[in-house]
Amino acid sequence: EKITLVLASTLHLDGSPADHFSFIPNDTEPSLADNYEYVMHGRVFDMSYKKDNVVVIAASYGGLLMRLTGDKRHLSNIMPDMRLYLLLKKD
């Protein structure tokens, strides 16, 4: 089974910033969430940089904690205290 995980700073398809205070689905305006089965909104609360360009990111999604380890070049746009959407779907 294959799962797609996406981290995004906004759900707007045009890339315009999200207000991060509320999400009210609008049936007339498509969003990134339309293409995924599960969507969460959270905040990065810790980042650490390891050797060999490895970054460790800790985020909280309403108490559900995520620790993501990856290459710096893939995670360079994520900043401390950033608000993030996590989107998941089965492929």
C-alpha cells in the first residue's frame, strides 16, 4: 500500500496565504484539501539540524505529535513556529 503525505502552508490552489485561524470549506472554490482523504492543521514547535544536512522537525496537530526527519534540501521551506497543513491519501 502506498500513501502520499504533503506538507503545505496553505490550502489555496493559487498559493495565497491562509489565515490559519479557521477553515470553512467553500463548495464553490476548490482547495488542495479536495484531493486528499485526511487533512490536519498544526504548528512546528521544534527544529534541529544534524550532520550530513539532516533536519528534524517536530510539529503538533492538536496534540497529535509528528517528528519528521529528512534531507535539508527537501525541508528548507519549513521554519520554526510555522503553521502547516498535513494532507494524506492512499494511492
